[in-house]
Amino acid sequence: MGNMKVHELARGFREQEPSLSLCCKPLRPTSAADTLSSFDLKAFITPKTKHHNPHSHQVDMQPAGGTRWNPTQQQIRILEMMYRGGTRTPNAQQIEQITAQLSKYGKIEGKNVFYWFQNHKARERQKQKRNSAPMERDDGDSPYKRKCRRRQPFLCMEEESRSSSFKEEETRTLELFPLHPESR
Amino acid sequence: MGNMKVHELARGFREQEPSLSLCCKPLRPTSAADTLSSFDLKAFITPKTKHHNPHSHQVDMQPAGGTRWNPTQQQIRILEMMYRGGTRTPNAQQIEQITAQLSKYGKIEGKNVFYWFQNHKARERQKQKRNSAPMERDDGDSPYKRKCRRRQPFLCMEEESRSSSFKEEETRTLELFPLHPESR
DNA sequence: GCAAATTAATGATTTATTCAAG
DNA sequence: CTTGAATAAATCATTAATTTGC
């Protein structure tokens, strides 16, 4: 009986710079492939085409808290390219790599990449829906609320090779942890 | 009735990025330094335990293997207590603390706590709705409700920038981070 | 009494919505 | 208005309950 500490936690006060880390790994698809060639983005390293910051030395944006990621053209370009390439929900590894690459063009974090894909995907879908299907399905306004079937395999024919023993490895793991202690 | 699932069939339909470009092969993609918490539990293959202890109240069975978190009674108890105490969407720090506490009663990770609150909150709401409970008193800190409510900082820090009072810098920061590359 | 087959819960992901910075 | 960020809703997927047949 007694754990008073919990009580304190229940209140949960005091926080400094809470940061949440989310890590995810692919669940089922994965389907190999990645590994691409050598798309050496490194070569694209550019001098941060940002607004001429009054600041002098390499002072990345992000004053101290409150500024949200402001993607550079390069970053957007790359992200869109990847999106067109088929990437929609990159797993942790991919996100890490992407982030690493994009960070060369400006400050960026994994979450930004994560969110970007989430938002881009969602908004593309939104546009599609709005611009098309004028008289397809009078759904009304319940795109996802319906319990009925949704999401149908558009291209479930890509089976081809590798079908023996699906790896099933990783399982998207989400972990929370503070990005920056509390300085800043 | 037979409520069967088709998850098995449904596989690899999602997106299957055929060729994720961009991958990189620079000089060291973040060097899998992660490994922060590599699951030591690995191929212990849960013996599927066929009814081990029929009457063993709450056994601290450590979920070995890449199975999902299986909370112990103690953990649940504490979590519910906290929930009742008002905690609904703990931030990273709180989650860390909670996790630390709960880990004393069984294996647990931050993500579990995070998910637990998400699910619990959602399902409580679900029940309420289902029962059309008249009493709509809850949410001590629901940021998103209806357009009428404006995001309210859970706890304001200090650090004022330009305006006055708080600066709501409490916004959770989400960062992607791989727990374990893939190992397995 | 056990254990496969079902069902009920619930942990973990994905998608839709909403808020708010710029 | 555009869109990064964050939450809520919906859904998938796995485990514990339970039911059922032996």
C-alpha cells in the first residue's frame, strides 16, 4: 500500500521542456527494396538558402523554443521527390536517414520529417477528394468514420519475388524521451 | 458471430514503397548509436503459456520477447489512479517519471504509458458517449474539444518572450527515434 | 480438467481533425 | 491561406478471457 510518490505523479506538475520522442518501425510491409542507389545528397549541400539573417555566424534558426520547423526549398524538394517516389510512411530508420540528409540543408528533426509525411499524405488525399469524386460516392462527410471497409489495396499485385518468410522483424516502437534536458 | 480478421490477407497493400529513394550512404548515417535500449528480451518465444496459474493474482510476468506490453495489476492500478487524479495527456517528463515508477512493478516503456493514456482517455470517452451520459464533466485539460476552446497550456513555464504571461512552450515535441535499428 | 476455438479487451498504428505560427 | 504541430478518432493486431468439445 503505500506509494505516495504516485500521488505526486498524478498531479504531474512542473515541466520544463517536455519533448516526446516517437520512434516507429515498420509493421508489416517493409518489403525490402529501399537501399537505393547512391543518391548522394551530400553533394547538394547548400548554403542554407534562408532569409538573410541578421545574425552572423552560423546561427540556425530556432531561437530557443517556439519556432517551428521552416523547411527550406531544398528540403521540400527532396521530400516531395521522395513522396512521389512512393515514400509515405517512412519508418524510423528511413526517417533517420532522411533527417540526416535534410539536416544538411537546414535545421531539421526527425519529427519534422515524420509530420511532413503525415501532413502531406493527408493533404494530398484531401485535395484528391475535394477535386474529384464529384459524384462518385455520396458519402456525405464521413470518410473515415464509417466502419465499413475502407482502404483497399490499390496495388496488391506487386507480390513478385520474396514472399517466402516474411520478416516480421521490427515492430514500430514508440519511445518517449526528452530531446533537450531543459537548457535553452 | 464470426468476427474474423483479415489481417493476414491484408499485407503489403499499404504503400510498399517500391524504391525508397534518397537513402543515403553518406559517411555515416547517424551511426546506429541508438541502441539505447536494445531489448534484451529477444527470442524467448513466449511459451504461449497455456494457463499457467489459474489463480495467481497478478503475476509479475515480464513480457519477454517482442510482445506487446502487458501491464500488471499494480501498474494498471497506478495508472488509473493517476487518470482519476487528472492526468490525461502527460508530457514527456511526466511520462518518464511515470514510467520510472511503474517499471518497479514490471517492464514498461514510455510509449506504453503514452499509449495507455491515449487509449484510456479515448475509451472512456467512448463509453460516455455510448451511454450518452448526461454528465459531461471531465477533461481537466483537453486541448482540443470544440472550436470554442482554445488551446490551454497545461502548465506554463515561465520564460516570457514578447507578450506577457505564459508562452505555452509546453507543446510536446515529438521526435522520431529508433529504439533498435532492426536487430532481431 | 485441459486446450483449441471464440470472443472480449486493449495495446499499438494509422488517419482525420484541429490549432496556430508565419 | 498555407502548413507544421498535436490531438482525437478509427483501426489494426495481439493477448487474456471465455466458451466449447473432448
